[in-house]
Amino acid sequence: MSANKLFVGSLGYSVTDEELAELFATAGTVVSAKVIIDRDMNRSKGFGFVEMSTDEEAQNAIAQLAGKELGGRAIVVNVAKPMTERSSNPSSSRGSRY
């Protein structure tokens, strides 16, 4: 994963994609900003992802925005890590037990 993709945590549940993009635009060019929504609850999960146009702008965003308040909470900003593959549950009733 590229160093220009950022994980943003501790978001207030009312924060929108647009508010996230607006905040990060103060640090550089925002390619995309997405607050992750829980499908079952239809509300924010309290985190999102922002893609900046360059790695340098992403580093500036981390330096400038980590700890800033958004939606009433101090946000956490880090370089996004690749998603790890979920392991299957060995006690699952599907498949062979041996």
C-alpha cells in the first residue's frame, strides 16, 4: 500500500466524507476521503481513510492533523496498512473436521 493513503481514527459518529476531505485539504490535495459506515447500524464506525496526492502531502497531513479535533474528538492519523486476510473459524460447522 502506498504511503499516501491514511487511516483516520477516533472520528465522531456525525463526521461526513465532505468534512473529512475539507480538513485534510488544509494539508494538501485530497484524492479521496471516505468515512466507513456500518452496514447494519447505518452509522459511522468511527474511522475512515484519506488518500492524498503525494506521499509528502500525506506526511504533512499526519504532522499537521494528528490530534486535531473533528466531530468533537481528537483524531488519530497514520499511514494505512494493508488489510490482512481473515482466517476462517476452525470450529465452524462447514467443511471437514479432519
